[in-house]
Amino acid sequence: VADVRARRVAGLVVGAARGARHLERAGVIHGAGAREVVATGRAPMPLQADGEALGRHDRIVFTEGPRLLVLRPPAPGVAPPPPAG
């Protein structure tokens, strides 16, 4: 988000909840498949991830991490898919 005023961010959150329409708004920069995204600010701002405080930063680099395999049990009454092989 290029502009982080409270009213603007609130509109983006609502758009995200309504099916990713926030990606079409002016001031939203996204890069599907990007290997790296860099966020910079004029002054250091508090950063947290998963509730953990990570300090104050004026530059953050997001990079691709390890791939995760997510297993989900089948819904009740639905047969599981056959094993891959």
C-alpha cells in the first residue's frame, strides 16, 4: 500500500474481504509470483509477525521462503483422494 492513512487502509481491508477487489485500487502495489518485495518508509515503524514484535524498521524485504505442504482431512462424508504415486 503506497498510502497508509487509516481511512484508505480500512477501504483496502473491506475490499480484501470481498474477494480481492483491493488489488484493483490505486495505490496498491502487488506482484504475484514476485521473488522479492521491498517496503520502505520515511521513518522507522514498528513491525510484528504472528504477534511477535520485530523492532522498528524503515526498510523491509520480503522474500520467498520454503514451500509448505498443507494436509487437510477430508470433509465428513467425503472419501479421501487416492494416494499420489
